[in-house]
Amino acid sequence: NGRAPAPPTMATVARAGAAVARTSFVFDPMRNELRYDTRIAGVAPDRVRAVVLLRGDSASAGHVVFRLSGPEAMSATGTLFIDAINRRALLEGRLSVALFTSDFATGEGRAVLRVPR
């Protein structure tokens, strides 16, 4: 039909105790954009510290490459520009969403972001 295929969509659920961060993503490979919508439940706003995107490798659990939301935010929406390094990490399944709360300050609640093939 001549139209470009729909961009891949993904969803993650990161849990930290009773707290849950549900994040949906749309990856536009032509623009190198990653759109996201994150919602947090199961925890009081004053206990939320951040929802971040981590890039991991074989030597580490990962480091923060993008902050999706900050302290006391129960929802956030945005668009990220993905550079070549993070694009490769995304396609290789090395990006993950982590939820940080007062009770889980090291981001134990993680979920891997996987692009459908």
C-alpha cells in the first residue's frame, strides 16, 4: 500500500516491592526516537524517586542513560532521541527500565525493554 510499517511498540512492568512502574514505548527507527508513557502505582508519591532507562553490558548492571520521571512524579510522557550506542543497546535488549523508591533506592525494580522482531 506504499505506507511505512507501524513503529514497534513495547511495554515494561518494573516492580519495587508493592510499587509498580508500567511504561509503554514506541520506537521510531527512521527518526531514532523513543516515545514513552510511564505510570506508577502502589506507592505514595513522596516515596517515588525516579524511573530511569539503564544501559547494561556484560560487565555491569547498567548505568542511567535517560531519566523518564523524577521525584514524586506518578506519571510522565516524553520523547527521547536515541543515539547510535543506545539504539544498538535497544535492539540488542540491553536497555531496561528501573524504578527507584525510598525503600528501593538502588533500582531493584527493573524490566528489560525488548523490541519486537
